[in-house]
Amino acid sequence: MIVIGIDPHKSTHTATAVDPATNTDLGSIRIDATITGYKTLTAWAKAWPTRKWAIENAEGLGHHLAQWLLVLGELVLDVPTTSTARIRQLSRGSRRKNDRIDAAAAACVAALQGDARPVDPEGPTDILALLDERRTNLSGSRTRLVNQLHALLRQLLAGGAPTSLTAAAATALLRGYRARSEVDRVRVGLCRNLVADIHRLDGQLAENEKQMTRALDEHGTRLREVDGIGPVTAACLIGRTGRVSRFPTAAAYANYNGSAPVQVASADADRHRLSRYGDRQLNSALYTVAMVQIRMPASAGRTYYDKKIAEGKSPRAATRSLKRHLSDHVWRIMLADEKRSYRQHEKESERAA
């Protein structure tokens, strides 16, 4: 099977065909990153009926082309940029770089080194990732608006507004206020504009949560059966994890989300500190679940926490242990969900055939 390596850029893509048996460069083509260019590429690739595509950074600049090829029924692999850089430097003996060398390196990595992974069609996991990113942006915007509203109300009212400020509470405060100067009237007008913006964002956040719930129902995950995991947290865990089978072990996933503790010193195996590495939003989600379970007397997490306290661990160390325990549990659930999804997809494919 011939391997066609792709070096993607924003406006152009370069493809190089490589024979994996001899590592021979069979030809190369550069196309524009357009549908017309994609059609030119597939017509050129028909010279090799048995082929697979190795796209460098298929989750980044090569994402659109990778998904387009998957729709056509092609076998597409994702090659990390670190692997192509390593192969290019070892094979050339220098740091020379051009698109054709990059594309050939991607093909060689996929065919010979095994550093590539199959690219899957987009599905519910990608929907959850998009909704989670949208919620993060909406929450950040709402926080900035609430801070601005607090600052204005502090200038209008003695003592300002309560910390937990909502659109309804701000409206009630403004209803009883009488401006005594032109400057205060401008402040009141700005406050009302901010209240309207916050009210609009609250509606968008509520709709976002409904969309997450529908996507989770379609996904069929069992994460929401875990105490402390609701639609928003489940969407964050699934969306930010992506294809969970890319983590071969629970320890690899714990390292990715930063819940794996780090030894203080190699000579002292019993002392650990909090890891500052990994995806911090995933880490924050796991911490939230851990704190919710600790506050639930009947939860499995509280039982685990009490067990660690009885072993002599400090409350902070016991919380870190629970967070790591939850990471392993979440990894197993998501892995089982993914395997079940693949089995269902295979059955549907067999019925269609």
C-alpha cells in the first residue's frame, strides 16, 4: 500500500507519495487549499489504487482535508509534527526544511515508525468540544460584564452591590435609585446596558447547557451517573479529552490532565506535590467533582476520602488522591463508551452492507 504524506498549510497543501517497501519518493504535487484543489489531489492519487493518507497535524491545519477524505472513504492517519521533525532531521542530517521534505517525512513516519493514529469522522465528541469551548467564552464574557457592573454600582450606591450579583438583583437595585447628576445618569444608563447584556448571556448559557444535554444523550455516556458530574462537567471531560483510546493507560490520562502527583525528590518516594502540568480545565473539572463528592456523606468519593484520612494523609493529600482516583474512573467509563460506540458503528455498517 502506497502512503501519501500531506504537509498542510493555510493556503496550500503539498502531497508526496512514498513506497513504504523501498522508502522511494514516487511523486509530489502542490494544491490550493480549496475544494477544487482537493479534487485535483484525489485525481492525482488515483494512480495508486491501494493507498493511505498520512496528514501532518490532522487536528490543526490538515483538519478540513482529513475530514473531506474520510467522507470519500479514504484511510487517513494523523502524524504528530514532532515525529516529522525527528524523521526529517535524522534522514537529512541537517535542519533543512521544505514542503516536499515535510510531506515525505510524514508518510515515512506513518509507514515505518508507527507514530501515526487513525483519524475518526467527527461526531458527538466534537460537538461537545465545540459547546464546551463556547461555554468557556460565554462565561468569560459574563464575568467581565459583571465586574464592570460591580464597579459602576460601587460608584452609585454606598457599599456597592452584593458579591453574588445577578441581572435581576441589579435591576432591583437600580429601580430604587434616583440620579442626582448628569454623570450618575450616564452611569445608570451604562448599568442598564450591562444588565441587558448579562441577561442575554444567561439565556445563551442556559441554551448551551440544553445543547450539551442533547449531545450527551446522543453520545450515550455513563459519566452523568457519577456523583458530582452534570451535563456541563461531562461535556468538558469528553470534549477536552477527545479520543480517549489514545491514552493507553489510566496513568497516561492522569498525566495528561495533571492529576498524577509529582514526587518532591527522587530519593523520597513517599512525598508528592501537586502537578502543575496537564490540561488545567480538565484538572479543574476533576477537582470540582472531587469536592462535590467529599461534601456528599453517602458518596463513594467521600468513603475513599475518609479512608485516606484514616491512613494518615492530610486533607489536601487525600483530596489529590481522590482526584487521581476519579481520573482513573472517568478514563474507564469513557473508554467503555468509546468501545460501545465502535461496536454500534460496526453493526450499522454491516446492516448497510
